[in-house]
Amino acid sequence: MYRLEVKNISKNFGKTTAVRNLSFDCKEGETITLLGPTGAGKTTTLRCLAGLEELTSGNIYLDGKNISNIPPNHRKLAMFFENYALYPHMTVRENIAYPLRAPGRRKEFNEEKINKKIEEITELLQISELLDRKPTELSGGQKQRTALGRTLVRKPKVFLLDEPIAHLDAVLRHRMRGEMKSIFKKLKCTVIYVTHDYREALSIGDRILIIKKGELVQLGNAEDIWSRMNNIFVAKLAGDPPINIFKGILHRGEGNFEVELKKQKTNIVFESKKENLKEWEEKEIFLGVRPNNMTISTIKKPNSINGTLSAVEAMSSSYEITVSISEGKMIKIKSKINFKDLLNKQIWVNIDSERIHLFNYQNGESIYHGRIL
Amino acid sequence: MDEKKNVKTKVILYILLFIVAFIILFPYVWIFLTSLKTAGDITCYPPKFIFDASWDNYKSLFEKSQTGAAASTLNFSRYYLNSLIIAGFGTLLSLIIGFGAGYALTRAKFKKESTRESVAFTLISFWFGPELAIILPLYIFFNKLGLLDNHLALILAYQLIGIPFTIWLSRSFFSDVPVSVEESSRIDGYTAFQTFWKITFPMVKSGLAATAILTFIFEWNNFLFALVIGGRNTMPVTTGALGFISYEAALWGQMAAAIILSSIPQLIIAMFAQKNMARGLTFGAVKG
């Protein structure tokens, strides 16, 4: 278990900046997931930590020691590559033993110890029967486990994982998500985990680092990301279907606030004692409502928007409902009830006004969060 | 129906293969037959296909006191040794430099990505010019160095053929090795050199073997450099075989025997390496 500190690192490729002034620290035994859209600089950040890319500026400390200029073979980190990067001419056994046979570890591991280690790790990952196969004879899931085995077999200070379960099929991905977390806890690893899937990020990470165009947007636990997002970007990134955004104007009512949605010709009323809302009165703002904080009814209720129910899709445990409202705008609702019989009919979408989010109209920064969850 | 069709296509295929094999092998078989004939049988017309075969031509290649004025100056085993030395060491040098450069050209970071292709193209362009165009400057160069009729001179001259070829071909094999595999090895605790030796090299082995064989064949077959830069002491079999034709007589039989013997190393290599060759040369093309 080790502590990793990243201080103001930047990485430029020619004129393009992949990582900009990024700082964070990862405590002993903590798992941090790096979440962001494609091209956000997640993998580059990981490669900088591994020493595969030279830093343009900034420093990386491992247990207080500056490792910024140490070559990758001396950094004592293990990395999992998105494409697995298995050695094709070696068997599964040789692949997993490879890091243990490295010149720097020869004194530490004799053949007997290596075999014992391999046995341990392959049992944990349930690939004991594949030891004598070559990577070409493995399925995607088996390759992934082999690569994971190779990453986990030596006890490095920090594990760097780049999209370790992205290429697995849905069932296996779901199972591995749970398994990974328990493996990390069992081995008490310090982990930096890169992913573009918010579910994975939120379920695996103790904290989630959200990155956009190489810059840190938010660092926090799952609850922070889900309910106390810093801006619209984070709100849209986490959530499937994504959060619904409406343009409105904030008014102060009697003991409460109102968001006037001009296009939808309705007002959303909510109570808040937050002082900072004063400065946003009579100004344009964005209103954000998560699909699971909306319900559907056939009669008009307070805080509701009129629309036509245009599609119902069955998901694993719920229904994803599409409602078209004014001017061709579509909103998504998550519901336990199948509203198929209301298809193409006029309905009302009721917004749970206790769980809304407000954002700055100019820069998308968050200005108000309703109750959590 | 299908089976009949299959048989038909197979018959046509075999006929075509036979024609191709005939065209390719005919000169070789002809020379082999010539090497077993006596001088009289070789020149008689119409050509004889049934004759008293003898190994005399082969034997005479290795006898010190040969008959005939032209043969008295010939020393075939010496030529053979020269060929082995020059092509052997020449190939070795080409491989060491060419593989290193090919790897560097694949992996090195260039400020401008187009530089990589420019460098590679410049190197392979050495192959485009005719050897005759550079033979005169090359002669003057080695003459000034006092290296004419020296094995080293020929080995160096052969690098003009060997190095661009090995760089160009090995580069395509190296570029098929994913960078992440090498990076993974670095992180697993190996230095760049150890990574090359343990990961990259085994992955491109068969491709490099194919490259080595082709380089050896090109260098073994070279004629012009050997003719101009070589001399009495360094004459390889390619130019040596010319000695059988002289003012007094043309020793066709011995010449044929010499040619057959000089093709043996290539045949042996090609037979052993056939599997590697085919795999190596298609390695890049069929990768999934």
C-alpha cells in the first residue's frame, strides 16, 4: 500500500496539450477512477504515471519520493493495457511469470516461489486450467484475466489499469466489475483505474476523477459526482439516459423559488433556504432533472410539463420512456411502469422539484442542488 | 457433381503448376545434365539426352593440375571459399546494421512524422539506381584506400545491397509488433534492450530469418562488384565461373559443374527455411 501524489502535471504533444496542470493524490489502498469522454487525456495521464510519456511539466511522487524522471522499469508500478498487450510467443504461465523473472527481482523470486505465486493468482482469477495455452488460444475474457494476472502477480506499489473490462461482453463485464473491486480490497491495492463508463467509475472507485480536455473537472466520491456535480459536463457524463436540461428563468416566489420554463409554458416551484440563489434571481439558468426523478401522469399536477409519449424501451429492470415536448425537444424518463398504452397520447411529465439541479447559463457551473438521491 | 468439378480444377491446377515448374527448372536441369557430360557430348547436335554420365567435371574442379591452358589458372575451391567469406560476413554485417536501423526507424520519435518515411525511402532508393552507375566511384574509392582485391572491400561494397534491403524488410516486421507489448515489458521491469531481446526479437524471428536468407542470396549472386573490385585473391564463384571461357577453349562441362556447386548453399538454406520464408514474408499481410 502506497501513496501517490500528482502535482501540476502537464503533457504536450507538439502544439496539442493532452494533460493540463493536473493534480490529485491517491491515498494508501484507495481506488481512484479516471472518468472522461474519449480523447479527454485519461490514458495519457496513466502513461505519464507509468513513465511511458515524459512529463512536459509537473512532478509525480510515490511515498514522498519524486519519480518523475525514473524509467518505467524502476518505478515499481504495474500497468494493465487496454489491448491486454500479452506476449504472443509465451504461454499464460510464462506471461504471468514474466514480471517476476525481471532482472531486478531475480533475488526475490526463485522458480519455486514463482510457481506458488502463479498458482495463487490464477486461482483467484479462475484461469488455472489455461496455464499452458498461448494467448491466441484464449477468448476475450480469458485474455483479460491473463493480463490482469500479469498485472497483479507482483505486489507493485500502485496498479494502473486502462479500461480493463471495456472489451468484455455485457454479462462478463458486469461480473468482473464486482470481482475487480473485491480483488483490489483483498490485495489492499492502491489503484488508478481509467474508464469511459460512468457505472464502472462510480461502482469501482472510492473517488472519481473527472477529466475533460486534459483538465480536472471534479474529484469526489460517487455521491458527489451523482448528486453534487460541479457543472453540466459532469451531470451529462454520469447518467444513462443523461440528465434532462431545460432553459429557464429563476424567480423568487413567496417563501419559495420558481423556475419559469418559457418554452414549456410552465413553472417549477421549489423550496430553498440557500442564500446564494439571490444573485441568480431574474436571470437565465439551466434546470437539470435526472430521468429517474420524473414521473408520468394523464392529468395535470403541479411542476409538470405537457408532452406526447413517443417511445417506450424496455431496459433490464426499468423502462426508458421518451416524451416529445415543445419544439421537437425530447426528454427521457426512467420508470418502473410500462406506459405502452399511453403511446402517442398527450401526457404530463411531473418533475420531483426537491431533486433538481440548477446551472449557470453562461458557463454551465453548478449553482444549486436539490436533495441527495 | 461437386467432386467431378473438384477433380477437374485439380487437374488444371497441376498442369499449370507443371508448366511453371518446367519453365523454372529447365535451365537448372539442363546445366546439371551438361555438368555430367563429356566435352564432345555437350556440343553435339541434336543434344543427347542419353549419354554416359560421369563426375569427371566435378572432380577436375578440385584437382590441382588441370589439363588445358585455361584451367591451369583456375582454383575453384578458392572461389568457393571466397564466396562464403564475402557473402557470409557481408550478410552478417548487413543484418547487424540493417536490423538495428530498421528497428530504430520503426520506433524512434521524429519531430515530423514525414521524416520517418523520407529516411526510409532514401535508403531503399539505393536499390533503384543501376550498380553500373556507382561502380566507377566505388573503384576509385577502394583504389585510394588500397583495398582492391581485398575481402573487406567486397564485404563493404555488398552493404550497398544488403543494408537498404534488410532495413526496408525488417522495418515492416518490427512495425507489426504492437508498441504496447514492448511498453508492458518495460513496466514489468525490463530495460529497453532486454525487452528487445525477450519480446520483440522472438516475435519477428521468422521474418528476420527470411530477410537474412534473401540478403545472403543477393550477396552470393552479386557479379559486378566482385568483377570490378575483386581480383585474383578474392574472386568469388560468380566471377570465377567466367574463367572457364578463355581464348583457347570453353570448358562448358566444368563451368556447369561449378554453377551447380555454387547454387548448393542457397538450395540448402531455401529448403530449411522454406517454412520460415513463407510465414515471414506473409507475416505483415495476413495479420488479423
